[in-house]
Amino acid sequence: MAVGMQDFPLTVGKILDHAAKYHTKRKIISRSIEGPITKTNWGEVQVQAKKVSQALISLGIRTGDVIGVMAWNTSRHLEVWYGVPGAGAVNHTLNPRLFADQLVYIINHAEDRFLIIDFDLIPIIEGIWDRLTTVEKVIVMTNRAHMPQSSIPDLICYEELLEPFDGNFDWVELEETSPCGICYTSGTTGDPKGVIYTHRSNTLHALAASAPDMLGLSSNDVAMPVVPLFHANGWSIAYSAPLVGSGLVMPGRDMTPAALFEMLDYGVTFTAAVPTIWMLMLQHLQANDLHLPALERVLIGGSSCPRAVIETFQNDYGVQVLHAWGMTEMSPLGTICTFKPEITALDAVGRLDAQGTTGHPPYSIDLRITDDTDQELPWDGQTQGKLWAKGVGVLQRYLKHDEDAVDKDGWFDTGDVATIDENGYIRITDRSKDVIKSGGEWISSISLENAAIAHPEVAEAAAIGIAHPKWDERPILVIVAMPNKTPDANDILDLVGKSFAKWQVPDDVVFLDELPHTATGKISKLELRKILITQNYKLPE
């Protein structure tokens, strides 16, 4: 039978082409690293991105070369986001919050030929420059007036580099299965591992993510990705927004609540960040009697979202919370908690209970839970098991690994422990490495933390298991208090006890001035345990 449909390779340049042609004037507002607010649109971003491609090719970049990009969320970063793969190269996002040894490892491991860096981040590269084995050139994303003095030789000024080119350029032709980007895992249990996204996986993932039952993005939206583009593929927002023609507000490097609120005031209807950002924002709104007239939806992921945050956003500010789960190895979307008819039919309390889950997956993602013998477990909302995933945006094999990262049937072990209810809603109960097992029974550290954070004087909470001679482990809570507050340990335990059986309630509460966090903002329980060991912590008798 003859083929009846056209060949239309799913390469990411076509996403930007679509936005530039059909949503040309949609505004992109950015806080530049130099300071001023800048304004552009999808048509202008496309021209600039094609100039980036032309410039990189003129410098000798070849198809398949890897370019490391360390930059904040700005319109320039969008230009590079599309200009690098448009030149046939691979965009390797670099997190400036990583430790020096981790940065050295991933830059060398990925074999980055060039680095493209925001000018304020040059000192980070200066500190590791003599350890980088593959980098040939460093491009600084600024104009001549802001070019830094540096020990790195022959820095290239971004604006001067692009100036000779006109943007009259056709993207380099590639197979849709060609590599488009690389993002490394955080490496909390060993060396970071490289996840390679293809043009096809990024395009299909963006289509799935923007659907009505997921992000629900459209050309009527103005999206603000607070989550950095260097964090887990930027949660796909830099692909999903132009795909549907949304406007964008790019907040730059200033993540303070006051700065983010200023950017929200540019008509932002949708935004996305980790829970810590939103807890600080709510405190800022309450302290200054502020409102959010345009904002409609906030996507909260990266770690579990406390119920109190969901309630406050929805009840006090009329903003819908989309609780989400995913990971770098999934491009990163796994699930989003939007309401199916079965949830809409519930009363207000029932709907809020559902929002404690991370929701259901889109088409293109399949999930299951199993026991330790890999037998599939029931979807009853109670039975906990290992969470597995497969789909078009799910990892097959890590960069330079000899073997696939999936089982014989193609399932990827997410490392999470979860329940699935009859409606297909996922509740993440723990990371497999963090689950607390007491007397042979699992206790969800995430649920304990969410219960504790509901206390009005608690800013952050972490639940961990401590070795116990009889019960194997017993849970404790480690608490950071709100500023100028001194919460009572017994009050916190009493609050937790309202939601848990007596044997599940932690044995102790420890107060610290701050909790250790990973480079992506998650609480590092590995480092937390080290702190407690340093303090010679012992469970109470």
C-alpha cells in the first residue's frame, strides 16, 4: 500500500517556526541579566535563534557537537534554546548551583565543545577552567559594555557574535530521533547521569504537556517558567508555550518573592515552580496585602506540595493549583492533577484530598506499581509499590552507559514509591531510598512532612528514619521554624497524630536553623543524616 501522508520530521525548530508564523506578535517579556526589562516576541526570537545557528556554524560547530549552556530564564536563553539544536548541535543545560566537581564531571563527560554562559556566571567557569578537557570556546551572553574581565582566554561576546548575521537560515536537517538536548541527574547517590532528549521526544512531550487535562496552555495564556530551563528540561515550558502560541514572561535570576511578583504583574496566567518558591510567595502576599488578578494556574512540582499551600492559593487568591510529578528521565512530565469527572463530582473536601495526589498521566505515558517481586499491584489507592514508567519521553539508556536503564519489557524504575487509585491518580508516598520501614510496615515520609508543614509556625519539615533495635527504623521530624517563631514539638506531633496511626507518629522532633538542599532545591536527606550524625543525635529512650 502506498504511503498516504507527508513526511514531517518532528524537530523542535518547527515548534519555533509555528510560533513565529502564526503567533508572531505574542509578547515575551524578560528581566535581563544586565537589569532592564526587555520585550520581544516569537517572530523576533526566531530571527535571533537562527542567527545563533549561523554564528555557531561559522565557528565550526558540526552536527552532533555538544554545547553547554549555563543561563537564567531570559529571552536570550530562548534564542540559544532553539539556536543550538537548529545548528544540528546538542543543547546541554548546566546548573550553576551544582558543586564544582559535579560541573567538571558533566562538562567533560558530555564532551562540551563550546560553553554559552550568562556574564554573571563566568566566575563559576573560571574556578574550574583548568579542569575542563574538551571546551574550546566560551561565549558570554551579553553586549560589549557588560563583558567581564576574565582569566578565561578569548571570551566571545554574544551580541557581537550575532551582529554580522541576518537570520536568513534554514535549520540544519536532522532525523527526528537525533539528540536535541542533554540534562544530567542530580547525582545524589553517585556520579550524575546524562539523559538525552531527542527532537521527537521533546516535540511529542510538549504536545502531551500542553493538553487541556495537563497544563491546559493556549494562545490566550501568558506563561512564566520560574523553574529554570536548566532544571529537568525546563519542565518543557520553553517547548509547550510556543507550540500553542502562549506569551512568555522570563523572570531572569532574581527569585525573591518581590521580584517574581513584579513579573507576575505582566499579565501572567500560568506559572510553574517548586513548592519552596510558592511558600515564600504566599508569605510575601500575606505580609503585604497583595493580590493576583491575572494569575489562574500554578504548576507545583519537584517535591510534594503541602495541602496548606494548595488551600491558600485556591481559597484566598482564586488560583488553581496543578500538583505535578515527573523526573529528568521523563522529559520530565509524568502526571498532573487536573480533575476528571469523577473528581469534579466530589465535594470540596474530596477534591482537595485528590489534589494531594500528583494526578494522572497524559497520553504517551504509561505507569504501573509492583511489589518487590515485580508483581503488579492493585489500583486501590492504598497499596504502595515501586512506580514504573514507559513512554515516548521516558529514558531508554543513559549517556555512555553500556546497558539500557529499563527492564526486559521496557519499564523504567522511577525510584519512587506510590499508590494508584481506581481513577488512575498517583500518590507519591516516598522515594525508595527514603521510605521509612518500621516493624515491617512502610511509613510515608512525604505524608509526615505535609502534615507537619500545616503547622502555622513551621517553615520546612523533613521526615527521616533512624535505626531502632526493635523496629528497624523509627521516624523523626526535622523542623525549620518560621522567622521569629518557636513552635512546640508536642504541638507538631499532636497535629501529625490527627492524620496518622499512633505507631506512625514520629518519635521525636529536631529543630535546625536550615535544612540542606540539593542543587535543584530538594531537601537532601543524605546531607541531613550527616548533620545529625555530626551532632551525635540519638533517639529518645
